[in-house]
Amino acid sequence: MEMIKLDITKAACFLKEGAVESFEPKVAEAQKALEAGTCPGNDFLGWLHLPSSITPAFIDELQACADTLRANCEAIVVAGIGGSYLGARAVIEALSNSFAWLVKDQKNPTILFAGNNIGEDYLFELTEYLKDKKFGVINISKSGTTTETALTFRLLKKQCEAQRGKEEAKKVIVAVTDAKKGAARTCADKEGYKSFIIPDNVGGRFSVLTPVGLLPIACAGFSIKELVAGAQEMEKACAPSVPFAENPAAQYAAVRNGLYQSGKKIEIMVNFQPKLHFFSEWWKQLYGESEGKDLKGIFPASVDFTTDLHSMGQWIQEGERTIFETVISIEEPEKKLLFPADEENLDGLNFLAGKRVDEVNKMAELGTQLAHVDGGVPNMRISVPRLNEYYLGQLIYFFEIACGISGNVLGVNPFNQPGVEAYKKNMFALLDKPGYEAESAAIKARLK
């Protein structure tokens, strides 16, 4: 099988000669610290060799659970937030029919996502939609007390039980949670739900290759065996024994940090394939939450081209030169569509007649790359042979290992997220949560 390929030439040319190579010892040291477990956050390194540790028996267990849900549900709601849903959604939306909500697919249940916001209208509309549906729930939460997810799960649990009865609901509610502790674990044990474990040493944003991502992906009808196989191949390709010049994760981490030191503070993830929108959302969390701390870190942003060339394109071409781009390019589409000729040719596009639509898209991609590089924007390109499970597995592990290396080179702990707690403390104080009395009084005094 082919591998995804990283081209750094149009980014490295913005750095001094030898700058990328100068990062080789730093990258090697960072990767050695990951392997030895001596880096900051070393209690969250369970993702590092996760692909190679996944057994066929474990995949079969996940698939059997997914098959039960698929056989008994018209719709499956994945309740989770952040890393507990973004990876699954990234893969499912990349592989699904773009108009899945309009297409009556008799083979696959509709996969819905909730527990990632507190929008009352959103939740009302979701519960209304489910009123006449045979639905199930995958509740993904390590603690079971994350506000957005816990609130949603309580609503869905009661609705599922009311519509299907407690015994039937028990078959179609699955918990992905901590092995021993937490509200979600207690609930699963009490109610008799099938459950899968979120490993203690895998943080949420690195969890897509655990049951957190694998179970929903299997429920959607996609091959988790192929996804894992792709990740396993990339684990080998990015091993510490692979020479620096041949290791794509090492190269990506080196170029990113070189550009950051040269004043490029924003990385824009670019795709020319609309199905990759949520893959970019997953990537943004992975890098933003891993590197944005200690007053450091590249800001991760994303755009969908060519759509956003008509909105953000002007800023990227001629705005402040603090940005660089990483482009994910899909070499071969899954479908074929030829552009038709037209006798009147009012739009002047007959010169494209007979060409594949993707050829036009590829020339837009190349033309954009040339224009942006000419405009002072360093550009890295990741070419992906096909948009399928195998290559998405490669992409996922590539970005994970590169993130671990890059964060260590930057000098931060890539595996914690202390800044995420600030809004929660304020929210609980404002809601008068028991145990937050002092904080409630203090914050309300500020608002007077």
C-alpha cells in the first residue's frame, strides 16, 4: 500500500539554509523523551504505540457491539465533547455521503452528535427529531460529569427509556468511560450497559483510535480494521529508528518550529475537499490544546478551499505575514464527473468541456499554492492517495506523533490542558453549584 507524503520544499525555502536540518537533534531528543517516558505529561503517552497494540479480537468486540446498535437503531447519538467526539466525527464525515441527511440509506443508521454544546434549541430539535425514531446512544465521558455531555445524556437516556422501555434501552445505550470510577461508570454498571474503557493514559484529543472513536466509526458502517491498519503503518514510518530526512512526523515538527521561531505564529490547515472540514476541526483541537500554553504556541486555524478563497483568500494573500499553510491534498476522488459542453457557452467555460471536475480543483489548488508562496506564505503539502479508512488512519497517527514531538521541541507539556478549567469554574460559580459558594459570592460581586 502507498503512504501519505509530506512535501516541505515550499516552506523550507522561507527558512535559512540548513534551518530544518538544525532541528534534527532537538527532534531526536523530543522523540527519545516520548519513547522513554521522560517528557512532561509522561502519564498520558498511551496513544504512542496504541495502533500496534490493538488486537484483531478487540476490533471484533467493538464491531460486534456496533453491529448490535446498527441492527436495532435507525439513529445513533454520539454524546461527547472535544476529543470525545471530534475524531469520530472527522472520520465519519470524511467518508460519508455529503448529503447523508437527505439520502434514505437503508443499510446504515443516521449518526448524530450531541453533548458538545448547551444550545437549548439544538437539544430541543434533536429530541423532537428522535421522537418517532428507534434510537440508541453512545455516551462518551471519562468522568460522566462534563456539563455539556452529562446534561445531554440525561435527556437522551430518559427519552430512550420512555420510547423503548428500560430493557430495550439497555441494549442500545453504550458507555465509553473510565474503567473503575466516575458517574458514567457507576451508571453503566447500575443499568447494565455494555461499556468500553477510555485508557487512563490516553487524553481525549489523542483518543480517536480507542473505543472513543472506533465504536462510532464502526456504527457508521466504516472499516475500523482498515483505519487501525493505516495507523499501524504510519507508526512504523515515524519510528525513532527512521532517519530524520525520511520521517514525515519529524520533518513536519521541525518545519513548524522553524517557521514559528522565524515569526510565523499561525498555521492554517487547508483542504480542497469539503469532506475534510471536520478533520480540520479535530486537528485544531489536537494542536491548539497541546501547544497553546505558557504564553507559547502556534495558533491553529483552518479554511475550506476553494470556498474560503472567496472570503479569507484576500487576507491570506496580502494580510500580515505571520501565517503558513499546511494543505491536505486528496490525489484521487472516489467518484468521476465530467464537465459538459454547452452550445451557447454563455459562461465561457467550454474550454473545460470533457475534463474531470477534479482536474479543475487540482489546478485551483496548484494556482493557489503558487500565488500564496509568491505572496510570502510558506506552504507544506500532504498528499493522500485516496480518502478512505486506511489513509485517514495514517493521517491521524501522523498528526498525533508530530504533535507530541513538536510540543516537546516547543518546551511545553503537550498532554495537559489547565487553561480549559477556567471557564468551568466561573460557570459553576454563576450557576450556584454546591461546593462553589465562596466562588459564587466572589464572582457575583464582580458583576454588580
